[in-house]
Amino acid sequence: MEDVTYTLEFEKPLCELEKQLITLRTVSDESKVDVSSEIKAIEQKIEKTKADIYSDLTPWQRVQLSRHPKRPYSLDYIESIFTDFEELHGDRRFRDDAAIVGGPAFLDGKAVMVIGQQKGRNTRDNLKRNFGCPHPEGYRKAMRLMEMAEKFEMPIITLIDTPGAYPGIGAEERHVAEAIAVNIRDMSALKVPVITIVIGEGGSGGALGMAVADEVMIMENSYYSVISPEGCAAILWKDRAAAPKAAEALRFSPKHLKEFKVVDRIIKEPIGGAHRDHAAAAKAVKDEILDSLSKLEKKSMEKLLDDRYKKFRNLGIFAEA
């Protein structure tokens, strides 16, 4: 049973039912009274409530799910999907950045380079990971690993989950904008297949610095945007409380992103979100990666690079009626 200690406002009706189910099962076990019919009725009600709640989420509710503290993070997916992952550290210029993890691994026996943005589960870990906000050395480390992957002809898989690159003075002094710009430039010319999956938050240039890929995928309850809804609300409405309105206006939910061809695939999550079933979420991600990789590897290098170039050049094209 899902741990319901962290509950979003719109999930409360479901959590109340789940608590009732736990209570009934406890009573049944302790008193040896047969309450199987009541248990079955609540289980059916839980499934119906799940379907009602999660079938029609607003963009803001998806943002809340993308930030759920029990949602699987990059290292969770790496552990579930890949084998023999060997984490490599440092950018060879300044230091290691724990907000970005990466290294070679095997995907069903095939050597790949997997790189992910990593948040922490608790305060101590979040301080270590800088709350998933990479410094410039994180992007330089990522690029170093991608160049290594290109040298050894290993496909690259990046996992995006960041509210944005770290905006502090130190990051500016070490040229975070330049580090992201270099990654965008150099990723566009990598001579190996590149696949990106937005597994949670996809915030601004902090996400794009690792997301110039042949195929960009997004989890069903994630977002990918030029700015956070709170940041947008603060600028346009002068009030961060207008974040739900901003989330609607930004059109950054997976459905809109696919419609605008910003992403290529939407990965369906278990009902209730990836945080409710890590194993099922990981399987869905793995299946999509394998399918994408099998198609990309059939392309000639010339076509792979040409298609990647056209994909990003065509973003943002519009026509006035």
C-alpha cells in the first residue's frame, strides 16, 4: 500500500479511502472477522476515484505531481533500467557537481552512456544535490561524458529533472550560461543517437542544456518549460499565487508539448503517478527507450544529424491567420 503521509490537495479523497482500507485490513487481521466484502467495495471505490482524479488533471496539478517527493528520480530509474552503472565524477576543470550524475552502463547488454539530473530525498541529500539545480561544472561534466560516449560509439540517454540551473553568484562567476550554451551547440553535433526523457521538472535552460536529442520524451505527469509557473506568475501577475493560472497559460503540459512538437513521445505513468509504482514507471521508460533506440540506430549518421538539426530549427515556427 502506498505511503500516504505526503498528500496533495486533490489527492485527499483518495487518501481517505486508502486509510479506510488499511484500517479494515488491520481489523480483519486482528479480530479474525470476515470483512472481505467491505474490503472489496472500498478497493473498487479506490479504483474509480483514481480514474476520476487522474484522468483529467490540470496543468498545475501535473506540476505538483512532477515535484512529488516520492517520485522516482534519475538514480532510481538508472538502478531499475540499467545494469553495471559506473558513476563518473568531475568536469576536469573545477569540481564534481552532485546535481548531475552519469556514467557508462548496459541496457539489455548494450553499452550506453546515461546522464541524469538528481534531486535529494531529504534535507541533507538535497543540500548535497543542490535541490537538483546544477552548477556550470555539472553541465561541463555532462558534456565530458557525452564526448566520451561519442568516442566509444555509445548511445546517450539523458534524464531531465530540474527546476532550473543554479542562479547563484558562484554559478554566474563560473559562466553557467556559457556552459549551457556550449552543451546546446555540441549536443547538436554528437555522432551518436541521443535520447532525452523529462522524468519530472524540465525547467528552462537548466533542462535544455542536457536535452538536445534526436528524440525527446516526457513522462505523463511532468512539465517542460522556459520558466516555472511561479516565476511566470511573479512577472506577469506580480503574484506567485497566480501559478495555477500561469501553468495553464504556458501550455507546457505533455499534451501541448507533443502538439507543438517540442517532445516526440509521452510516456504513460501508472494510475496515480509514477510515485505510486516505481517499477511500472521504470518499465514504461525502458520500453520507450528501447523502441526509440532501435529506430535511431537504423539511420545513417548523415540522416541522424540532419534530422536532429531540422527538429530544433523548426521549433517555434508559426503562421498568422
